[in-house]
Amino acid sequence: MKRLAYSLIAGAVTLALTACNGDDGAQGQQGEQGVQGTAGQNGIDGQNGQDGANGQPGNDGVDGKDGVNGGSGLIRIATVPNGAEVTGLYLSEQGDLFFNVQHPADSNTATADGKTFNKGTVGVLTGVDFNNLPRNIVSSPVPASEQEQQIVMSAIGQYQVLGQTGDAFANLGAKGLEGGLGVHYGINSKQEIIRNDNPDFNGFIATSDTEGYLYTNWESYPGGMSRLKMSKDTKGKWSVTEAMMVNFDGVHGTAANCFGSVSPWGTPLTSEEWIVNSSVTSTTDASWNDPADTRTDGIEALVAPDFPNPYRYGYIAEVQNPTSASPDVVKHFTIGRYEHENSVVMPDERTVYSSQDDTGGVLFKFIADHPKDLSSGTLYGAKLTQDEGLNDPAVTGFDIEWVELASGNNADIATWIAEYDNITTADYVDGQSSYITMADVQAWADGAQTYPSVEQGGGPVTAGKPMDNRVAFLESRQAARLKGATAEWRKLEGISINLERVKEAVTGEDLIAGEIVDKAYMYIGIADIDNTMTDDQGDIQLSRRVKDCGGVYRAAIDNNYNLTRIEPVVMGGTYRSSLTGAERCDVNQLSQPDNVIVMRDGRIIIGEDGFQENNTLWLYDPKSK
């Protein structure tokens, strides 16, 4: 084709020349080439020119961001679908990382591995051992397409769905679920109340390297816990062989089962969160038994035809005999009643730390009288002293001292709780409370000998009776606050330790391959550094620089398993929208960290409950600071 084009062009040029100049005659023959001349000598090299003048200095580069402020060291392990929180973080001894997709958007239609993520989902990352995770992982991208935004995307491993809300596991026959995963029924009516779309805490109880029981919290009103018996094949894929919902009828049911942990002796601890229904400066809301109050409808349906006693909810419940056909459930009233996010037991098997997920919350400590037995002991609240002259959340820490509240046991506290069983809507009086009042708590804090009368603001159950310690265990936030503990945390979320790292640091035993750990920490997620943490009052007076984005703290653990100091590790980052002027959380940094877990190598895994279109499961290395 090229030769033909060149011929046509040459012909056209010849024709044009002929038309302009006429006939020049025939071309003569070309003569022979002449003899090549002798090459001339090389010229002399010229002298080097002078150096040019130095250029003008360039502009200074932009300052880099450090590990705390800028989120350096964050790796995006996975993202969850539209509308969902990352919940249920649990790393097993075999290196399996479980996590859930909580309340995803109903509008999600895309599928991955045959599953649609439009209902609560329990799952695990397969094909990777997180106890031997390399440090050169590349972040998973921020989901871009509509399909990517509706599924679980991961940088490593394959997300396997183990179960979703309503799954009955019919293929298991009698070992399946008659009602379905996350479905709750009335204790007496046996009628379905709710299909819970909020799977939260996971805890795996291994029976061998490839088998075990996965416990999962279902966070609603009422709530509950499921148990899946599972086995893993040689390629890391799991199969469910038995499914059940744990029976909480013996403890009057349960509600808002949020996060949790597994005790050092291998029992799941589940946390009842937002059922307490109190505020920053009040005890249990007086409207609990108001006939017009609809907020308690779910828990009323749970115990109908009885009316619910508020003091039967808001605790840490232990699932004992977790691998038996019928696990036993015990609520530990001793650890206190408040909006529990989760509790963590130290290696001494006595010291327990618990977080209160609320505005104006308290960090609590409980020390059991005997190892592996949480039924009796002493409750404490943390008193914080902020670093002098500092208020930026990225650099401001707090020293801790512990305020003793009271000692008690489950049996005595249960007797106090039972005194409120027969209160119903018929006992409601507008402007009064049928329950423990602030006047009752104040009298206890002041060391009074008796509870105040109703006319003096006391509750009718205890009016004029001899003082006891019920307020410390049934209205723990206000008891701690009036005794001097700091009740100013805003959304104090998940707390976590690595049991082996803490034990190694305290005892000096070589429990983890590699360098012996000489310092250990408990890590703390704070979803929202705002309100009572930034109001320029009390013990916590931080700036609003990271506000709704939150961050992660750590607390140093001494040789007595005592927390002595809290300091920031990594904070979320904000930017101001050029369109609306509103502050937003940077998609490449933390956005409302909900729960954390600590790996054997000291890295931490963080799950978001934030404002992003797709919340993230982060991996963070504290050594990157």
C-alpha cells in the first residue's frame, strides 16, 4: 500500500511540472563517480566553557504528616458494603480473622461469591494466616464502581460468608435453625419479635486446629447470641455443621448485645449496651414504665405478659460450658450496669476492664476475688488527669488513678434487682421515678445511713431503708461520677489486649517467637472525640480538631495489670468541603473507629463505624510513628 501511494504522488508531481514548464528533453546518462579525496586532519579540541551560574533555590516542599496526625502506617485490609459497619473483629489462635457486615443497605444488589450484602452478614477472611502476616501488604483501593461499593473488597484473603440474617441452615436438618440466624422470640409467647440485622462481636472457641464454635452477638432490642459449629478444610474454607441461638431465657433475656471478648479460660463474654436508658446527669429514665413510652416496646414483648425490670439488663454475661449442647449463661452484676461496649480480662484472670459507650461515659475496672470467677469482687472507676498545657487529641495523654466504688457479689445484687420486678406501668407517676434516683445516689456517695424519702427525691422502693451498695452496681455511671471518677468519655468503644504480649511483658516469659515484649498496652477505640470531651469542663478538655472522626488510644499496663496512663496512638483526620464548608473525615484516615484487636506482633486491626460510603477494616502498625 505504501509503494502504490508513493508512485501516485510521484506521478502527480511529474505531471504538474510538465504542465508548467514544457518538454525539457531526454535525461542524459550519468557519468562515473570521481575518486575519493584524502581525508583532512582532525581539528584541535576547543577549550571547555566556563561553568554556568547556579540556579535559583526551589520552593520548600510541603511538610509530611507524622504517624499520629496523618495516619501513616494505615493499610486498608478490606471495605464493607454501603450502609454497613465493620463489626465482630476476632483473631483466632489459628490466625483466622472473623468480621461482620452490620446493617448493610437494603438497596445493595451486587453479588460476590453468590451472596448479596443487603442483610446482616457473619464472615471470615480465608486463605491467610493473620498470625504470620507480612508487612508489605498493599492497601485495598477505595471502592469506585457501584458494584465494588456493594460487596466486601479485601487486600488479602477471600471473604467467606458464614451466615446471614434469617439463614436457617436447612441442609443441616435437625442441627439447623428453626427460626433463622438472628431471629428473636418472646420468652413466654414464643412469638417472633425481630429479625436482627446487626451481627456484632465474634468469639471463636477452638476444639482443634480445624474445628470450633463461633459465637456471634446480635445487637438489637431484644438481642441475643448465635453459635455456629464449624470445620475448616485444607484450603482454609469453612463449613457450618451445626447452628443454634443461645438460650437467654434463664436470665430474663438479653438486649443490645454489642461487642465482647473471650476470657482467658475460654468463655465468651457478651456486652449489653444501649438498654440502660440513662443520661449524663441522670439515673435510669423515669419514663421506663410510662405507658406512653414506646422505646421499651421490644423488651416488653420479650418478657410479656410481665413488665420488664430495667435492672435486669445492662451487664456483662458469660457463656459458660460454651462447647456443650446447652451452654449456661450468667450475668455478672458485679462488673456494673451501664452501656457496655465490651470487657477484657487480664492474664491474672481477675482484673477486668470495661468501656461505657455513651456520652459522659466511664472507664471501669473490676477485680474479682478469685481467678476465673467473676461472681464477686470490687468495682472501680478511672479518674483522669490531663497533660498540663496540652489539648490537641493527637498528643494529649492522661494519667490514671482508680476510685474504689464498692465490693459485692452476684447473689446479693440479684436480691436488690428482684425488688424492682413487680413495678409496672400502673406504678408510673408523672414527675416521679419508680426506680433509683439521683438523690439516692447522692445520699450513698455522701455516706448517709438511710435512703432519702420520696418527698426528698428518693425512689419509692428504698425510701427510708438502711443504705446499701446497690447504687454502685445498678447505677454505676452516676455512682462513679459522684465518687470522683471521670465521666466524660464520648463513645468509649472497643478495648483490646493481646493476652500473650501482656503476660510476656509482665512475667518475662518468652511466649511469642522473636523479641521478648517488655511493655504492653490495652488499646482503646474512641469513635467520637466531641461533646463531653471537648466542652472545656471537667477532667477531659480536648480541642475539637478531629471531632467526629475519632481515634485510637493505648493504656500502659503495669506489673499488677493496672492501667496507669492513656495516650493517643493514631487519630482520624478532617478536611473542609469546598462545596458545603462542612468538615468531613478523610477517606484515607480513620473515621469513627469502633473496635480494635491486637495481633501477636503488636500491630492492631481497627474496624470503622464512620461516615464513609464504605467503612474500612484497617491494619495499623504503632511502630510507624
